[in-house]
Amino acid sequence: MLFRPAGSIHMFFMRFTIDAVFCNRDLVVLDVVSSLRPWRMASRRGAKIVIELAEGAAAGVRPGDHLVVATIEP
């Protein structure tokens, strides 16, 4: 799930762990928070976009990576 504009994310009332990827406006990764547990919060200065992924899905993502968001046509 992509949240824009957002510089933070919370896990209140959630029951599972996620990975959160914090990006600037150009989808350049600023930081990755792995295994963000329920009832926790995370934020990063300068982040304008937060991408929420299943736990472990951001394993290869590093700060400085440039992400591309696209749709797949059937």
C-alpha cells in the first residue's frame, strides 16, 4: 500500500508485522524499517511517501534505491 503524502506510519490496532519503505517525492528510498510490529510507530525526516509491504518483502531495498511504480495491463 502506498501512502502519499505521508512521512510516518503507525501500527495501532494491527495484528501483524510489516516492512515500511520511506521515500522522497521522487521515490528515492530514504530508509527501510523491517519488521515493524503492532502498536509501534515509525517516521523519517524528509519522507513524503511511505510504502507498506508484507514482512520480508523489502529485504533487497536499500537507501538510495530509486523505485518505480507501474501498472500491469491485462
